[in-house]
Amino acid sequence: MKNYRYLIIGFTLFMLAGCNPPKAFQMESFSFTNQNEEKFGTEELKGKVWIADFIFTSCDTICPPMTASMVTLQKKFKEEEIDVEFVSFSVDPTVDTPQKLKAYLKNFSDDDSNWNMLTGYSQEEIETFAREEFQTLVQKPETSNQVIHGSDFILVNQNGEIVDTYSFIQGDSTDDLIKDVNRLF
């Protein structure tokens, strides 16, 4: 019986060793409107590493601390001279105009040189886009002005492939993100 267990463990390890790692998820192209009322999307991100999140300006809970964490990441990457773009998708596009997004970002940072806050789509479009391209939930209940959305930071490589996600609510992932971004260069 003991030998049988070792045989199963050995076979399992052999099979796992032969498995290929999953391929990074390639997202479809997009072009939306940023806080400066300019078109911005995959064309402008081509060849760049970027970190995305989903927020909205009238959020009562997680969005302000998420945005503050993105500012921290932005500063750390600039200090280390690592070229990373930041992209925040509004999950409340009928409320979040480019002007509102610009004012919201100004509350956290004066530097939008590598940060685009996007809007310019319908509620249905962002819900579908988030689900299909980022495998995350976005849903605006009819009975509330708050929007249900994921709280992950999403790392995207130079080829527009999602490399990994980092949970904002499960602790500080700054060091992990910096390590993983460094591996992409």
C-alpha cells in the first residue's frame, strides 16, 4: 500500500511537471475618452506595461483608498525610473464625465502624465467590457448610486496580455507588483 501511494505521488508530480503554464489572456482592443477629453486605448498602450483598476468618483467606500494606492505605486515606479502606465476605468460613466474624472484625480495627484482615467461608454458597455476583458464584475443596481465592482489591480504586459491581478482588500501588494513589473522589462 505504501509503494502504491509513492507511485501515485510520483505519477502526479510527473504529470504536473509536463504541464505548460497558462497563456496570458489577450484582451480585445479598446478606445475610450480620458480625463483630458482625448481618445485613449490599446493603441496608446501598445508596447507598454500598465496597471488597471475600476473606480468611480462618487464611491463611498473602496475607490478613494484604491486611488491613493495607485498614487503610491505611481510614485514608487517613478522613483525607480520604471515606465508604467496607469489606467482607471470608471464604472459609472453616465456620472463620471472627463471633467469629473480630472477633478477626482487632482484630489490625489497633480501628475497625470502616465495616468488615464477613462469614460465615454455606456453602463452596459463597461459591465460587458469588465467581465469579458478583465474577468471582473461591474454592476450598477437601479436602486443605488453606488456601483458594485472588483477591487483588484490588474497588471498588463507590453503585448496587451493580462499577467496577474492583485487584490487591494487582501493587503498591500506594492512589493509584489514592483517585482512582477520588473520581470516584464
